[in-house]
Amino acid sequence: MLHGIDVSNWQGTVDWAGHAEAGVAFAFAKASEGGDFTDKWFARNWNGMRESWIVCGAYHFARPKGDPIEQARHFLRVIQSAGGLRRGDLVALDLETNDGARPERVARFARRWCHYVERHGGVRPFIYTFNAFARGGHCAGLAEYPLWIASPHSPRGRPSVPRPWRDWTIHQYASSPVDRNVFHGSRQELTKLGFHPR
């Protein structure tokens, strides 16, 4: 089982070398939100992970009332300007707010965002969400994408899995003082789910 963390601008400066020494093998950093917000710490985090030999992940915080294509383009541009994707890098869509949109619209937004990133970024995104949100129908049609489930009340590595998924890929099991995650598999198995140059 691999241990990971996820961070955003809320954490400020992250000691990536320290995390690597403590056994962190993978991480996700927030890159973008909506159609125009860029996390000001992202480039520093992206390069810090890379320098510490941590499997690099980037995530986009979805704003489902906006345009999914515009948001996907923005996300890929932010990664590009931080140095771009390399073999094995991971990406994720953080799907946890509906912005007042109906579940069908949220799910359609997510499918379109994922299809665009897969086609133009060359990588299949993870879906980060939590049980109640998925059970509300916001994740319909997303079963083909690996599930990163936020389930802090479940024992580590034993989250309950909402439909449409049958299994989890990453479990976020704690959120203090930093979000902690586990991947049930090896580093090689994790990077297989990441970017592969065509």
C-alpha cells in the first residue's frame, strides 16, 4: 500500500523532501478551479514533488455551473506552464460541489471535462468525491474513471464505495494536519494509471 498526501494553497509552503523521507510516495496538488483560478502554489508544489521523486498528481476543483471545456483547457494550461506532464503523472477532477446545478448537469459536466482531458492531455483522470455526493447522482456515467474517495470516517484502506463504482483506487482517510491518502498497490501500478506519451 502506498501513502500519499494532497495539498492546495491553504498549506502554503510544503516540505516535499521531508514528506518523501517520511514515506510519502504520491501526492496531488491543486492546480486550478473553475475557468480562470490558478493555485499560486501549484508550480512550486509540482516541481517540489518531482524533485523529491514523489509521483506527481494535479487536480482541478470543478465548478459545474461553468463550461467544462473551458475549465479543462485552463487546467491543462496550468500544468503546462508548471513544466507539463511526464510519464506516470496523475490528474484528478475534484467533484464535491454542485454549485446549485442539478445532479444530471453535474455528471454531464464531469463526463465532458474528463473526455476533454483524456483526449487532449493524454491521461485518464481520477474522480475525487465523497459518498453522499456520489449517491446523490452527481457521478452518473463516471464508472470508467478511477475513484479517489474521501471517506475520513472509514478505517484506512476500507472505505465504503458509492455507485457507479464497484471499487476504490485511492482512499483519503484523514484530513488533519494534512490530507492523507492510500493507494492499494505498487508505485508501478499507480503510474500505469497516469500519463503516457503517445
